[in-house]
Amino acid sequence: MASIASIQTLTLDLPPSCIAFCSAHPDLFVVGTYFLHPQAQTSPNSGAVDGVVDAEGGNVDETRPVEAKRTGSLILFRLDGDTITQIETQETDAAILDLQWSPHTPTLLAVATSDGLVKFYNLRPEDGTASPSLVESDNWILVAEDALALSLAWHPTRASCLGVTMSDGAVYLCESESSSDSEIWEPGSTTDVQEVHRHDLEAWTMAWLGEEVGLLSGGDDAVLRYFNHDAAGQAVKWFDRRFHGAGVTAILPLTPELALTGSYDDHIRLISCPAMGRREVKAELRLGGGVWRLKVLEREGSSAEAEDGIQRAGSYSLIILASCMHAGTRIVRLRRRGRSGEWEFDVMAKFEEHESMNYGSDVQPGSRGREKTIVSTSFYDKRMCLWRYDISRGME
């Protein structure tokens, strides 16, 4: 396993919680930050959200501040070669827990906040002497009162649909309704917010499985929950708590029936999760830290080839970027052996310069060939690191 060294390291003003490159402008990325203001008064058994952000490995304190004040910021950066430059910082009245660029309008950014809102920003590109900037929209969604918005997932084919998970366990679908596609998520549009299902504890993550999409969510209750409609329009629902020894914190869909998951139990797993029929773990590996985020770096073979691997043998390989909280960042390979058809994980490389919780990492879009340019962050030390990894080295 290769160990990777940083090219550049920066220290931010506030703890970073999430990061995302803009596919429309690959030299630009945004970091969201989260700051819990200290208070003297505490109350017992008041929730786990700040414990997860502010305690190692998901171990949650029994108490936390009453009416805790949380603030944050959105920071826009430019990456030019080996140099990261901060362009602007926008302070926010609430902490930022997730941010996701729309795949349909790549300059539209959805932001999940600690006051239960989803806010929208538009990236204004560089224009003459004006630097790039994030412009806050007058449109926003109050998803739920007295809960934190934890994660976001844009629908892969419907630009008007956005999924949101909450600290009270609820999973919502937000549907923007307007007279034309160009006005979706604009201030003149209206938004319908519907609860899909609910976890017993925090709903940490959700994802859409395939084009005929089912919704899969994971919670601090260690449960996977699924929702979809069949051909007759009837709801298809299931939940499964057999696969994870702790909270489900990451879901990365591969096909309509295959998904990777990350968990506080330190494992990455490949799970077969059809809408109907038997569900099972196809492969798993302990990564040494709670697996908070998963991102595809490179895929060899189509999604159909991956799905076919459930029934028959054939080669398939996927390279994954894993943010592993207290263990740092890992480059992980998932592959299916051609003769046996067995799935297996192995760790190709690790980046371990972070001295606290690695919650956010992302890869620059359009990285040169098989050399991937990655920016990773860590929470307490407020560190942001630039590094590269050549995937072909791990194949030797």
C-alpha cells in the first residue's frame, strides 16, 4: 500500500465539513464549514449530530449545549496547477453540513444547513476583471423545523427533484414546480416537500439507484431503507439492519441493484439490494476509520457489466476515494475476479497527514489521465491538503 505526501497544505479559519469541485469549472471548488459555539449550559440525551461532528469515531457525548448556536461559511477556491488560492468567503448564519452541485445545471449549488434549510447558490464565473463568485438565490426551502439538514442527493434524471436527509431521521423529497424548466429552483417557483420514510435516529445519507430510480437511505440506527414505485404505481418499501454494525454514513450507487456503503463500524461494503428479492453483502473490508464519504475515481467496465457480475463471472474494476474520518483518506479498489466472479476490495494507497476527522474529500474533474488530483480536509485541525495519485502505479 502506497503512502501519499501532500503538495500543498492550508489551514482554514473554521472546521471544514464538506467539499465539492464544480464540473462546469474544474479549477473551482467550494468548502463548507461548521462551527458549534461553546456554551456552558447542557442538557442530557439531546441528540447525536454535534457528537458525530465533534467527537471521534461517532462516539457521542451524553450532553450538548442547549439551543446551541452553529454558524459556518462557504469558501470558494481556485486550483491552478500545484497551488490553491482562496477567492472568497461567505459567512453563514448556520453551519454547513453538505453541498452538492446539480448534475442538470452544473453551476447551481444546493447547500444543507444546520437550521433545517436547503439554500441555493449560483456560481458566477470570472468575467473580465471580476473574480468568480457564489451568488445566493432568494429561493430556499425550509425542510423541517428543529432539525438539521444533513445530506443532499439530486435526482439523476429529474432536475426538479432533490432528496434531503435530516437529523430527526426523516428523509424528504423536494420537488420544484414552475411553468418552465428554466425557472426550476428559481425564486418564482414553488416547492413541494414530502416525507418518504423515517429512520429511528439521524438519517445520515441517501442515494438514487439507477434511472428507474429507487431511493436508498442510511441512518444512525444502522438501517438501510428503500423506497420506489412498481410498474402499477404501488409503493415498494423495505428496510434491512443485518449488514452494518453501526450507523450507515455513506451510500454510493453502482447499478439499480448494487451499492457501496460506508459505516461507523469502519467498513466499506458492496451490497446487492434489489427492490424485490434477497439482499446480501457481496464484499466488505475494514478501512480502519468510520467511512464517511465515498466517491468514484475511475470505473473499468459498464454498470451493466457490474450488474451481470451478480449472475456470471467477468472482470470489473472500480477505484474509489474514501474519506475515513479518524483514519484519513484511502484509495480503494473494488474488483470482480474473472474466473470465480467473486468481488473483493483492496486498499491501493492512503493519505494520512490529517490530524483529525476527514469528513470531506473530492477529486478534480478531468484530472490528467490516470493521475488524479485530490483535495481532502480534516475537521478539528482545519486542514486542507492537495495531493495526487497515479492509479496506474497501484496496478503494477
